[in-house]
Amino acid sequence: MPAETDVPVNPFRGVPLTDRDAVLVERLGDHERYPQAAALRAVWAQACAAKAWDGPAMMLHGDLHPGNILLADDGSLAGVIDFGDVGAGDPAVDLAVGWLMFDAGTRHRFMGAFGSAVDGDTWMRARGWALILSTAMLSNSDDNPRMFTVGKFGIRQILDDGLRLQL
């Protein structure tokens, strides 16, 4: 949904991917933590090469990952929490949950549910956002095993997609 004009832009979420380049490059410089840094840099280059968001600023949760999604006992969505990063911008940041929460089969069903409402460039940027968020979790969650695990899962999903995302 398009954001109202008074919704603030979060300087770290929903901005152009290139605005997050320096922090990602710095994180990937930790070769002990990211032995697959070369492959991740290739994913990042592909995401940054995608067409930038040129639509209206959209309402964003900004921090959509498994730790902020509540499921009912039957596995259905029960709620979303932690709205501290809400803002307006590129919807690809929230679509990154596809790599942070779902395996390949479930992610493709998730993507398919959007149909033509989400274009290939937006999915490519979403994968880039998944990389930013996954590296944030891996680089900053040594004291939080749950978030560290989400980051590891995200990196594995990003790499398992291969360099060319099939849309």
C-alpha cells in the first residue's frame, strides 16, 4: 500500500540498495565469518544492477523476519510484531522475508502468490535486502543464537538460489 506523505523514510530500510553498499562490503570483508564472500558479492552486484524502485513510497514493516512473525499452532499467520523500523520506501525490503523464512519450494510459492504484482527487478532487490539483513544478523548476533540462525539460513537460501534467480 502506498505510504501517506507524512510517513518517514527509514535511512536504513527501503532505501536504494546502493545506499547500503559500504556496510555490506565491510561485513563481507570478514572472510572468517563469510567464506563464501565472493559468491555473495556476485549476488549483491546482481541485486544492485536491478532497476531501482521508481513507484510510490510504500508502507514498510522494515524488519520482517521469522522473529517478528507469529504463527498459530496450525502454522497459519497469527500476527506480526516489532514495528520499530516502519517507514516508507522500496517494498523489496519486506519481500526479503522470502529468503529469511522460506526454503526454495515455499519461497517460489510465496513469490508465485504475488503474480505479476511484483516484477523481476523487485524480486532481485528483495534478494539483495535478504543479503543485507542476513549479514546484519550474522555479524551482530553472536549473543543471540536465534537471530544468528536466521542469518545463516538466509545466506544459505540466497546462495542456493544460484546467481540467476528464476522468475
